[in-house]
Amino acid sequence: MAALVSLLLRPRAGILTSCQTPAVLVSTRFASKKSGGSSKNLGGKSPGRRYGFKKQDVSTGDSVHAGNILATQRQLRWHPGAHVGIGTNNTLYALEDGTVRFTKEVYVPRPRSPEARNVIPKLPKGAVLYKSFINIVPTKQENNFKLVDMV
């Protein structure tokens, strides 16, 4: 009979031990909650990158400071012009304080370049290629330096 009782109580949290004396129930406590493991794949929740120009030339041009980001791009859509630097991920930034100007210039590729081999034969006769440049027109510096005036 003790063996039958031990088979019935086996899946429970207690352990039944049989002795010559009446059955003694020795209980052991198990965890009541599952342990929460740590997860290390926390990325992927950031929003996508917003490419495009951040400062633009509407009519008078945005005034920018040195180091301001002018445009972010995946490929070279806009090229760096005067007083504009380019980062490793093709980000254009201002090198000096001033106003933003967009210009387009005629582009004539080198004779054996990939553009000359792949792009020009597909263009209609007489078509012209242009490149867009972002330039900074520096602001005039006012004479506020006392040491320069003293010399």
C-alpha cells in the first residue's frame, strides 16, 4: 500500500519515504517562478535613418555654423563644394560659418571612366551631365580682435 501511495504522490512536490513505521512525508520546496534569462539581442528598435538635406538654400540660404550637418546620403547625390567637408558615410558638413548655396556644374567624365562607358552611350545626342554641389558662402568676419588692431 505504501508503494501505491508513493506512486500517486510522485509527481507532486513532496517525496514519500517508507519506513517500518507509518509513512513519513518529507517535503521539499521547488521554485515557484521560472527564472527570467537575460537576452542580449536588444537592437533593432531604433528608427530608420532619414536621408536628405538638413540645411537648404531656399531664397536667402540657411545660416550654418562650422560642423553643422548639411546633408546625409547613402551614395554621392550631392558633392562637397567650397568650405564643405565629406564624412566616411558621405555626410556633408560645414567647415566654416556662413550661408548654404546649391549649385549645378557641367560634368564631363574622363574618356575611360565607367560613366563614359556606361552612361554616355545611353544618353540622347547633345545631352549634358550635371553634378549638384553644396557650397558655403562664409560670413564676413567683423573686426572684434583687439590684438590684431594693436599690431
